[in-house]
Amino acid sequence: MACQGLQKGETLESLKRESETLKKKLEEERNKLNDVELHQVAEKVEVLSALSIKTRRVLKGHGNKVLCMDWCKDKRRMVSSSQDGKVIVWDAFTLNKEHGVPLPCTWVLACAYAPLRSLCLIMNGYLGLDNKCSVIPLSLDKNENLAAKKKSVAMHTNYVSGCSFTNSDMQLLTSSGDGTCALWDVESGQLLQSFHGHTADVLSLDLAPSETGNTFVSGGCDMKANVWDMRSGQNIQSFESHESDINCVKYYPSGDAFASASDDATCRFYDLRADREVAVYQKDSIIFGASTCDFSLSGRLLFAGYNDYTINVWDVLKGTRATILFGHENRVSRVRVSPDGTALGSASWDSTLRVSWSFSTGSNYIFRFIKLLFWVNSRLVLEFTVAF
Amino acid sequence: MTTVFFEYTSTFNLGEWSLNSPLKYSSKRLFYEDIFSPKTITNNMTSNSNLSNMRRLVEQLKLEASVERIKVSQAAAELQQYCLQNAGKDALLVGVPTGSNPFREPRSCAIV
């Protein structure tokens, strides 16, 4: 393949010129349809009322940086992986640790829950030259040696940076530092499709949310975000407007757009049908890179974790910052909204995880009144029982 | 393949530095000259693979230019509509009743 000769009249220069003209044409086509900005369209939308999202739970238990976390589909369990080589499954409300899996490798970069079965996916980083992605089936029996049931599924030539089960739960999509993404069959470990096109490490990927969807978006160190067709392996669309590495990409809940978080201290919002960037979320006071991002259930809020230890919450439509969450004492490595949108989980290099949710202020007074009623009631009951 | 392995181990053995920064800084940035085969060494191969790369790039650009697009105003309006439609269900936006467990199934209270 590499030894194909020159075709008639084709030279490296002519191809370069052709690619330049095509790039310009692409820009022109995209700009023609850029008739208005997203925040202008959203001017008529009500400004968000003050958000009362606060950290309600702090999960301590890891001995070192927490590199990754994910929610379980039962909406209350979380799985987290840390540089101390442990993967822990937590109950987010009661703070119980349900499982703890020690692994021989310390660079467990990512983990995820399988959508249908209670499979926990763990990825091994490359200390020990293990550029593999392994799957571990979880069970309720705490005495089982879970690490022994580890099954190696994917294999890359460099570290594996991101992973995701597909909708069917039988296939695994991975992204790697070798610049490729790959689709694997979980049972046989076979490579089904590989995706080439990035010219540097691919740092993150996200699957389209629809049930029938078969596209995914990946972002990498070449500052590009590419949208791929899973069946053909083709790169459908490519977006290059970031000024530094893209650390995280996430689809909008409707599947028509996606956001990316980058080391250039901005998050950007791209629409797939308009084929261009429609919003940039940045502030002069934010100079540290964003390492992770996620949307709320309705897509109105974009949570982005930064290397300055904060989580900025952006109003997606208006392009302004809604609020800022403090609390972590080191870089925020991952933020994830729970599957039903009730809570936000964040993992950090300060070895803790935090779960935050919002209480509606309106019901505060009603709640207090009801609490008072119950107290009065219980006092009366006490009086009666004492009398008897 | 073995050579590549040694390159990676040598960059990693920088000890403390590599453990305190994201992994991407300790791996080599790979610039593919020929995507479908391992990095080649001879000059002949390099010029041919540059050519095939350029050809691939041109094909890719043609494909991207032919994508069907809609106006930003229409796309933005649809995004906004989705947001507003689902805003009521968004617990991080609206909030859960104070003091309650957000992870419990929502139950309706009946006053007896």
C-alpha cells in the first residue's frame, strides 16, 4: 500500500494545494450558515435562578489520587479508581464501600459500569507495560476473589485513555495514546473495528446517547475532535478550534451536539448538524486547563472540572458561568452526573470523591413546618405513653 | 516493535515527575507517516507514505465538505427547545425537596 506510485499529473505539491483549497472551501461552507450566535438565540430564555448545588457527601477511602469515577446504572452506586491500585464501589448516599478490588497495576486510568449487567470495567495504565483494558464481573458475594476473574479484552500499543461499553453491552470502545480508537468484542476479545485519523494521543471518547446511535466522538492531543461512524470506521466530521489538547468530550443529552474541555482553559460547544462550534465557555480569570466535563440531564448546565481545583458550572445556552463549586484540594480529575440527573459526582487528585446535589429552596419552609408538626406529634405520643 | 517498547520505558523511568503529571506527558506524541503499518525507516517508503497520507487527507476533506448542514439559528433553536422541555425533570436545576434522599425512588405522600 505504501509503495503505490504517483498517478498521472499528481504530485505531493498538487495534493497539498488541493487540500488547502478544500480546507478553505470547508470553512466557507460552514461560515455561510453561521447566521446567528447561540447566546443571541437564547437571549429570550429566562436567566437561571441561583443554583443551590453544594457538596453533600465526601467519600474518603482511597490512599492516593482518584483518577476516574463513574456511576452505576442503578443510579446510586459509584465506582472509582485510584493511583493506589484500588477500585472501590461506593454507595453514594450511605457512603458504604461495597467492593474493593486491588489490582497489581497502579495506573488504573478509567473505569465504567456496563449498562445492562453489573459488570465493572477497569482499564490498566501502562506501568508494567500493560496497555490493556480488562473487564471484571462483579458479584454480591464479598468473599469472591474478584481480581482473579479479571479478563483482558483490549490491547493497544500505548496507554489506554478512555473506554466505554456500547449500548449492547457486548462491545467495548477504547481510545488510546497510540492515536487510535478501537471497538472490541467483550467475550472473545477480538478487534472488530479500528479508527485512525488522530495524529496524536486520543484522550477521551463518548458514545452518542441514542439507542440506535452508532456514532461516537473522540478528542485528542492534536486539538481535534472527530466524530466517527462505528460500523464503517469512517471519520464523519472533524472540529479543530481548540488551542490545546482536548481532555474530555461529552455528548449533549439530545445527541445533536457535544462539548469539549481543553488545556487552553476553555470548554467549547459544537453542533453536529450545523457542523461548527456554536459557543465558547471561557473567562479571563480562568487560566487553568479543564480536564473533564459533563452535562446535566436537560443539557442546560455544563459542569467542567479544572486544574485549579474548582468545578465551574456553565449555562450552556447563554454562555455565562452559573456558579462555581469549591471544595476539592487538588485537581479535579472527573465529573459525572448521575444517570437520572439527580446528583453530580466528582473525583480529584486529593484522593476524595464528592457528591453534590441541589435542594430546592422553595420547599425549605414547608419542610421545616412539617418537621415541627412531627416533633409536636411525637411529644404528645410520649406524654400518652408515659401516662399509661 | 521491541525498539518502540524500550523507548516508552525509558521516558517513563523519570520517576517522580511522571507519577505526578497526567500520563499523556510521558508518552511520545506519534505522528503517523503511514497509518496502516508500523513506523517505517527507509527514505523511499517515507516519500511514498507522505503521498498516500496526502491522498487520504484530500479524500477525507472531500468527504467532510459534502456533509449536509443546517443553519446555526435552526440548530440553536432546537437545542434551546430540548433544554426547556427537560428543565422540569432536571434535579440539579430545580432541586430535590430539602432534607430528602435524592437517590430514593420518588414516592407520593398521602395524608391519612
